[in-house]
Amino acid sequence: MALLRSSATSDAATTLVSGDVRRHNLSIVARYLVDNGASSRSQIADGTGLTRGSVTALTAVLLKAAVLHEAEPQDARGKGRPLTLLNLSADHVAILALQLDADQVTGLLTTLTGEPLLRLAEHHGRPMGRPEPIIDVMASVLGRMLDACGAMGRRVVDMTVVVFAPVGGEPPVVIADTDLGWGAVDVMAGLRRREPRTPSFAQLAPDSTLAAQAELGLLDDSRDMIYLKSNSGIGGAIIIDGAVVEGSHKLAGALGHLPLVPHGEPCGCGQRGCLVTVAGPDSVLRAAGLEGMLESEGLTAALTELTGRILAGESRAAAAWTVASYWIGKSLQILTMAVDPQVIVLGGYWAHLADSVGERFAENRPVSGTGVPWVGAAVVPGRLEGDAALMGAIWGARDRLLGDPLQISI
Ligand SMILES: [Zn+2]
């Protein structure tokens, strides 16, 4: 990260020349303390490249806002003046993520740095086409999380509601959740009606965008990525130069709704022949003969069983996967020609089947004039399993808060 240095000056106050520079430099100090723990002003200056005058002024702002506190003074090995160490005061704040998938509602409360404080989950029973009972469960989990947070003496300073569906519009709503049989649903309004303590800053976000950002953060040197995943439905995200492509209507990356099959089955989104109709979990589980297990044990258990059967070569599951992986490979070919990514990351249960998807993808690659296949993007498994979106929500919140640390003032 480039440092915006204030010019050296004897008057520390004049180093805070503009709000943006100040916010950026406050953020540098906060991040340094998260990475290095309690530190003296001179250690912060040496470690960040900020001038000592700037660090004195910046830490004064953060101390006044109670974002920092003075830790116990340490005598520097018995010599000289004891060092005054500063540290972040984050014991009074928490980050909250509330996730809705096809099986359950999961709440995760963490510290500012993402250390878990509490995790709760409640099954909603998948009442298809009926958002109200599901939002009841979301509000119940949220209420219990807020009660527990208050009992810990913390207040929520960032909250994300994660849904396994595309989100769009103003205010943002779920556009269509094929796993739950939803059309457009205003989840946030429903939550606020039921739980008036829902923070005003709470935001609604699609799981795949958050999961993609979390997975990207674990990859070295990758800036252009296609993320495609399936657990609850099919989701995706396109990341160019490190940023998620949202599109004019926030629909970019809704890759489960790539309309692939001419005159195919109608999809909940209004199109025909979408990827989710031929490679979505319901369709693959049905073809593999696991519909009964889906009904009785839920989606997560059924997909775990499906993955095991495919990897073991069980004939019906393997046949179902041959069809699905053909369409997934086809989608990746189309996307690659549109985006030309460095890497394709597969998430959800597809992470365990990345090799076979890579093979389907490679079967129809474009060739150069000499007949040599172009070097296509590598198809790799995601690393965060089922928690990718939750971790993306928490890490995104952490970055937002550290980017403007006065938000965590008491
Ligand atoms: Zn569709």
C-alpha cells in the first residue's frame, strides 16, 4: 500500500492537512497495531514510514476518540525512560455476519480482527416460496446474537446479511433465490420490522461476491479471477484488477443464470436454460437419485453424499456429474472468452471436483493459428469450504473499520 506521507514539519497539527490523508494515515496506524500488537510511537513511525510528528498527532486523535489506549508502560530492559506502548481498544466492538442459505440461518460474531466470539445456527426447514417464516428465523438468530453481544459489553459496529442469491436495486433486495423459490424479497425491511435493533448500517450482500473476495485474499498475485460455486444454488463473481465487477444493475457475476441451453427449462429468473437448471444442486441430486436424502437430511448432507459418490465413481452420481460438469465447463469457456482471467476458483462442493471441471473446461479451448491451445486460466479449488462467504463478510468488515478507525470510537 502506498503511504500518503505528510511532509515533515515541527508543528504536528499541520501535518493533518486533509480529511482523506488523515483517514488514510489513521488507518495505517490502526493496521500496524493489529499486525504488531502494542507498540510505542517510535516503533509505529519506524514500522510505517510515517514521520514521528505525524504519528504523535495521529495517535493523539485516536487516543482522544478512545480507539487507542496506553498499554502498561514497559521499562526498556531497565535502561532509560519506560516506553509508553499504545494499543487498539477493540474490546467494546464486534462485527456481525448473518447468513441465510438453503438449510439454515447462521450468525457469526467476531472481534475487530475476526476472532470468533459466538456462532449460532438455526434450521429454517426450507419452506419453498415463503419468505416470511424464513425471515422470522433470521430475526430470531439476530436477536439472540445482539443479546449475547450486549452481555459481552460489546456493540456491533459492522453488520452484513449474506444471502445465497443475487442482490440488486435501491434499497438492495434479493432479486431471486431459486433455492428458496423466492422472487424479489426485501430481506432487510423484513428484518427491521421484526428486530428493531437491526443496525441502520447493516448491509445485504450476495454470498458469492464475499466468498470470491475471501478466496482472492488467499491467492498470491492474482488480480483477475472468475469465481464459480455451488452449494446453495450456483453463484459466481468476476474480479478484475482486484475489484468485483458489479455491472449497471449489480447483476454481473450472477453466473448461475447464464442462459446456456437453447429452449431449456424455465428458470426462476424468467429466462430459460440457465446453468442452474442443468447443473444446480437440485437438478444434480435428482439425477443422482439423492432427492430423498435432500428432503430428509437437507442440502448440505445430500451434497456431501453426492460428492463422495462422484469421487467413488458410483454410476448414477457419476452420470449426473458428467452432464453437470459439461455445462460448467461450457460456462467457463464462455466466461474465459469474455473476461480472460488469471485463475478460476471453484467453491462449495465443486471445490472437491475441480479436477474434473478443469478437464471439461480444457476440452474445447481456443487454439492459436498453429493449432496450439492457448494457455487458459488454471481451475483451482477454493480453500474456505462452506465458510467462504461468512469469512468474506467478516474480513470485508474488518478492512472497512480499519480503513476508517474512528468508526470504532466509544
Ligand atoms: Zn435463471
